[in-house]
Amino acid sequence: MKILIKNGRVLDPSQNIDDVMDVFVKDGMIHEIGQDLGLDDLEDLEIIDASGKVVCPGFIDMHVHLREPGFEYKETIATGTRAAAKGGFTTVACMPNTNPVIDSESVVSFIFQKAKEEGLVNVYPIGAITKGLKGEEMAEIGELKFAGVVAVSDDGRPVQDAGMMKKAMMYASMFDTLVISHCEELSLIEGGSMNEGAVATELGLKGIPAPAEECMVARDCLLAGYTGAPLHIAHVSTKGSVEIVRQAKKNGVNVTCETCPHYFTLTEESVKGYNTNAKMNPPLRTEEDRQAVIEGLRDGTIDVIVTDHAPHHVDEKNVEFDKAANGIVGLETSFALGMTYLVKAGHLTLPQLIAKMTVRPAEILGLNKGRLQPDRPADIVVIDPLAEYEIDVNTFESKSKNSPFDGFPVAGKVLYTIVNGKLVLREGIL
């Protein structure tokens, strides 16, 4: 397939490109970028008129749960990658809390094969730090790396034992493998189901204090500083966590971090009415925390925006709040929420938002992605940043619909998604 994207505002933060240009795709690669490209060979050429639209690298989500193998009733690689393509994501990295856990070469191979057969976007597995995510015995990180994982994490559970985490960091760094930390001190949670504070008291729910996250962020930043190993902190949600990472970076620690749209858009107030679609881990925090997350995005402390896409069956959410599963789907709402609550609100520029969804996750994971350059794979999205609409979960491609954003008015729509030169989303339709 040959594709000519004409007259779009081409944005590539990695090269400081922001200009009206054409992009020509051929043989799965970006062939040429320039103004008023004239082509001699028009056979089998699809032309996309991107006038008034933005053309940028395909989004990269380094934190999703595709649920396969083991939990296909929630999501599959096929449905999850359809949701990704609709949301403008051309690459996703999937977390290891599947069944069986991604802690062996065979499971890694299964995911790659399944993604090749049924996936619409690039899929990269993240391996487990410990076998079975039990925190007791380190997984074969070298084997996982050679099998193709892009990082290791016990996401969904913390590595409670500091000695185990230290060994994992040192061992992973020998294989040039990133450790992604789910920061949660379980002894401070004791059955909590939402943020500890006035709203939890009002609702009669047991709370999760901010230090449950922050003390583990501090511990792992200290371990990263001691070992010199690269560390990535998952789903930062509190003011204290942002400040700990900020100071660690100033002290030269090799640490990066991420947050999710729900942490810069929502607060614990969304839980009122016992809304289980607003239940997640870490929980929604206070307005002060939300503002601190936005400031962390603005000053660069927070490197990446991820979705933590966590699909659940309706029966797992339609129960008492403290028994409901944690997490929300996010692949199909992420860009619009960033556009609405960060760019339109004046906190980030559009290039800054795109950088946190493209080049930064690519750099952190070591992927040849996130840039618009000739002779690179043609992973491209065309977006209308001004398109206004209401989020409707009934239109989601994801198998699950557990989102607190149903009915939210937003701006920013993905029109075309091109993956390895193949047009998988056309005018918003797969």
C-alpha cells in the first residue's frame, strides 16, 4: 500500500518539526516528508487530505492490560489492539499479570504469535520481575529479554521485599532491561478501596493513604540511585510521589515515571454514589494531587502519559464498591482527555502532549518508534484536535466498557491510524 498524506500540520517533537507538509508512505516505511511532494507513480496510491489536521507519530502506550492469555472474557489481543488503533495507538506494551503470567519464553512467544495473527497494532510484552508475580523468586529476566520483552514489572502487585527489588534491578541492568515499579506498600492499605480522606469517611469506605504509594516510590528511587539501574515508576497519582521523583532526578537518579489521564482529570469526588467505574489502583486522589500531577507533566518530572488500560467484565464492576475490580479502560479516550484537560486548559502545548505519548515512551523502552523519519516504520496518526464530541462507551472497540468518562464532552479525535504502512483506521472507522 502506498499512502500520500497531504497538507497536514506535521508534528514530530523528536525533531522539533511543526510545519505544513506531505508524508509519503511506501512498502511499510516512511519514504519521504516534504512540502508539495510530486509523485510520478500514482498506481495503488491512497491520498489522505489532512488539511487543517495534525499528522504525528503513532501513539505508544507502555502500560496496558490485554488480558490474554487467561482472561479473554475481559479483553483479547484482537479486541485490545482494535481499541488501541481507534485511539491512535500504533504500539502497546502489555503487562504480565495474565494467566499464565508472562514469566517464561513460551508465554512471550504466544503473545507475539497471537499479535501477529490477530493484532492491529505493534504489541510488545513486558515480563514479570518475579515468578508468578509472587515476589518470592526472581523470574528468568535474561531469558525473557532474549525472548523479546521490553521491560519487566510485577504490575498489579508490588515487589514488597526490598532485597528482591535490589537484586532484580541489578540483574535486569546486566541485560539492559528496564524495571517498571508498581509502588504500593501493602501494609498501609489494609483493605482500603479508595483514597483516604473526607470522601471516604463520608461514604463509609476504608481509605488508602498517599504514603502507601509514596514510601515505595522513595524506596525504589533510593535503590535505583544505589544500583545505578534504570527505573520507571508506574501510574504516579500523588503530590508526594511527584516531588520524590522530581528530587531523585535532580540528584542524578536514572528514574522516569508515568501518569494516566484519570489522575489529571478526576478526583476522589468521582467515587461519590459508589461509582465503581471510578475505582482504580492507585485510587483517585485529591484536587491538590491532581494539580501536582499536572505540574509534574508541565515541568517534565512526569515523562509519559499511559492509559493503564484495565478492562473488566460488567459483573466485576456491578458489585459493592469494596468488592469491585480495580481499573478502567483507556485506550479510546486517552488522546481526547489529554487534548481537553491539558492542551485546551493551557497546561501543555500540543507538541508537548504528543511527545509524552510518542517519543518519550519509545526512548524509555528503547523502541525504534515515535518519530517521523524516512526509512522508519510508517506508524502514523492523523488527528483533528478541534473535533468536539461526547465520549460514548457503547462505541468502544474494547470488549469491556468500564470507563468513568461516559458522556464527558471532549475535543480531539483520531481520524486515521497507519501501522507499519497499513491503514487500519480510516475516518474514525476500523
